[in-house]
Amino acid sequence: MSKKHPGLSLWYRFRWRTLWLLLHVMGPAELPDAIDPRRRMERERAARVAKATEGARTA
């Protein structure tokens, strides 16, 4: 893992970007942010990065 992408392995980033792009092209039309799968993925990724960053600060 790099400092630029804390908590995100290369495989995770590749899989995330591929799925995000597929949802962007072939996913549902515009949905409210609360139920949009792409927004959910972005929130989960942000939480994962925050958790890794917080863990690095406490260590």
C-alpha cells in the first residue's frame, strides 16, 4: 500500500474502479444519493481510507 492510497491494495483499487465504471456505463439511471450504488461504493471507500488513516495515526 502506498501513502497516496492508505488502506487500499492494488487489487482492491483495480476491482473498485472496474465495478464503478461498469455501474457508470450499465448501471441504473440517476438515483438519489442514499440508494445510488456508485455513491454507496464511494462512501464505503472513503470510510475504508479514513479507518486506515486513523489507524496509522494511533500507531
